[in-house]
Amino acid sequence: MNSPVPDWTGDTGALRAEQEALARQVRLRDDFRKPLRTVAGFDVGFEDDGATTRAAAVLLDADSLAVLDQQVARLPTRMPYVPGLLSFRELPALLAALALLPTAPDLALVDGQGIAHPRRLGVAAHFGVISGLPSIGVAKSVLVGAPRMALHDMRGAFTPLRDDREQIGWLLRSKPGCLPLVVSPGHRVAMPSAPELVMRFTTRYRLPEPTRLADRLASRRDPGAGDD
């Protein structure tokens, strides 16, 4: 595992510099076990009016999508919400949840951005570099960039998301009639592979099963409640 998350001192400039340094360690090539045996979803919620960070990790069989294990880690929230620096707030609890799983997953799907971030280090990329795991970011909205082409409403359709001339991810129509997901590689996953892998783990819902289940666990919602 790479260097730990630095302590919060209020120096946002230092954290941005840290992001830029870590972004240079991101590897955008397929470097994961084939065939995949397991996949895990990760998401974060907050308790006690934000004083406690609650991270959920759900480990699934990569073929059947059967849940093999699920864990929740709670840690004191280390810093306030600062736009563009969210991963420093969420990462300690995410790493704690990962450590509770009986085995590390072959692939991690993280609720949030991969490299589709102003400094190319969203929470999924940050998580991947620090943990060493192959990772993909699955976000519900665009943080930076724009598509250059219209997105078809057909299930599984995707179009590049670009920041100026650089492709930073994809808009993915995981479910017809729903807003697209923002999918971007985090670490050890190639750009073309990211939407295909996310769709592999998507059933009838908008979110892929790993992050859908992690989202419910992190937010303490009833699994029987309605999903998009």
C-alpha cells in the first residue's frame, strides 16, 4: 500500500500538489486478473451531522454477482468538504472498509470519479493508487469535461467525455430513460475497458451491482427500496 492520506492542516494548495503527484502514478492500462474472480463496490456516507465517515465495501462473485461479504467502516471525519479534494475526506474510511474484507477484490468499482477530475485524481483513482488495486470510477454526474457527441438512449451506449482535447472518461447509458453514468478508469484499467466492465456488472438498475449495493449500505437504505 502506498503513502497514507496526509493530515488535514487547512492547506488546500498542498493537497492539490499531492493530487498532481499521485495522478502521475495512475496507470491507464489493463493490469487486472483475467478472468476476474471477484469485484467489489465502495461508497461513502456520513453520520452524526458529518462528524463520522461511513464507508461500505461489498465483495461479489464476478460471474454470478452473488454477495460474498460486506463490511462497513466508521471513522471520525478528518476534514471538511472542499470541492475537488473530496477523496482526501473519504479515502481513510474507504481503506478501512477494504481492510475488513476477507480478501482483496480483483477489481474495485468506486462511487465517484476516476480520472474524470480537474487534476485527474478523483476518489477512484486515489483509492487505486494508494491501495494498488485496479479501479474504476462510477459517478452519477459530470465534474469536469463534456461529451462531443449525443448519447443514444439504448442500454449500453456510451460516448467519450473530454476535457478540451483529452478524453477523461465516458458517459454510459446503463439504463434507458435514465441519466447516464460518468465512467472513468481509476488505476490499472485502460480507457476502452472501463464502460465494458461496468456494463458487465450492471443488471436492471442504473447503477452496477457493486456500487448499487455499496451505496445502500453506506447510506443505510432498505435494500428493498426503489432504485433507478
